[in-house]
Amino acid sequence: MIGPSGIDQEDDMPMIEIFGGLFAVLLVLFIIITLLSSYQEATRLEETPDPGEFTIGFQGEGEGHVVIASSDGIFIPALGERIDSRHICARGSPFIDFSKAIYLKRKQQIIFAIVSGGVSSMATARNCLRTTLFGQRLTIGWIIADDELLKSLSLNQLPDYIKHAVDAK
């Protein structure tokens, strides 16, 4: 059908329908990919951690319990507690009860995973352990948790430099 301006108006309709259909399919794909991505992120950040995931066994020679030290405090994954650096050694601090429960058992220790800027918080927690458990033998481990290590742990794959260090022992 030719309109008053002399242009065939029916020729453009199939192109508009194809473009609209293609746009709708791409929109649905985008929504599906977004939902899958958010689901995977939610599974990595579960709110109720299993305490077994945050202990490191030493081949029957004991266990290390992970505490994450950041620039503004510490996080105890087994308890799900975050403690500000000013309150690590305060009366009634969950860190004190947690550490006493660990060090009263044989062959148990705390391992600090130090993330960016967390050395001062780790030092505060270490000094708290020394004063709180004065006279007891304390073994404290630590690991620098850089970006590569944290990404690999979320993917359940250790980086090569850690595998090499473990295999060398």
C-alpha cells in the first residue's frame, strides 16, 4: 500500500517485528543470566556458615580455627561475629570466650587470615590472647589473604604458589 507521500508503508513492518522479537529474546536472556549470577553469589555468601569450613586440620595433629582480621576489626566465621578493633579484648567480648574454648583443648590454635590493612587488628587480638591466657602455651598461625587467594577459595581452587608450598613440605 502506497501512502500519500509515495512511500510503501508495508515494507517496514516486517523489519520492526523482527527487531522487536529479537529485542524481547535478548531481554529474556539478560534476565536469566542476571538471576543465575545472583543465585551463585548468594550461595557463596550464605548467612549460616558451617564451622567445619573454617577449621584447618593438621593431619591428626590438631586444628586451626580461622579468624579474619581486617583494618577495622576481626570476624569470627564460626560464630558469625564481627568485633570492632577497639572491643576485641573488652569485657564480655566473644573473641575472649572463643579463644579460651580453643586453647583449653589440646593441639588447637587460632589462625588469622589477614586481609588488606588487618595487621593492626591481628596484633591487637594476639596481644589480647597473651594477656588473657597468660602462662599458657599459645600457638598462633597467620596467612596473608590477598585477592588471588580469596578468589580461588570462593572457586574451591588453590592458586599454584600455595599448592607448591604445601607440596614442598
